[in-house]
Amino acid sequence: MRQKIKLVDQFDKDSDKRLNAEERKAAREFIRKENLARGPRGRGGFGRREENQPPPQPGPKLAPSDVKSFPAAPLYDARTLRTLFIEFEDAN
């Protein structure tokens, strides 16, 4: 079992209980270095693939204009399949 790392406690420099962009960048760099130090056997978990399989490829990119809209259907209508688009403040 891997030990849980409390990144917010370690990298929250302004003590607001959340990581801003700069704090997240430092936390990601820390995790990257930890994973490199652990070596390839330190990574893994769910979704492991066999050595001879090609790496997975991303699916097609969609924009809100690419999907059909159902403004009259209730949000949780069982006959309507929704596509949700989530926007974040930065690409990471």
C-alpha cells in the first residue's frame, strides 16, 4: 500500500486550505520527482496493460456546438443522454 501524502498541508503556503496555481505546480513537481525516485514499479494501479499493448489513444475532441441540445427535456430525463463540458481555470 502506498502512503497517503497530504499535499494541501505540505504546499498550502497562504493557509487558505486550497492549492492555487503556483502551489499546485509545486505539488505536481514534488509528485513527479517522487514517482521518478520510486522507479517504474512504483507506478501502476488500476488499468495496467500488458507490455506488448500499444498505449491508449484519446477519444475525439468535442465542442458544445458538436452535440445536440435538449433544452426542453428535464436534466435527469432517462431518455436523454447529456454531454457535460467542464472548464478549468488552466490547462493542468
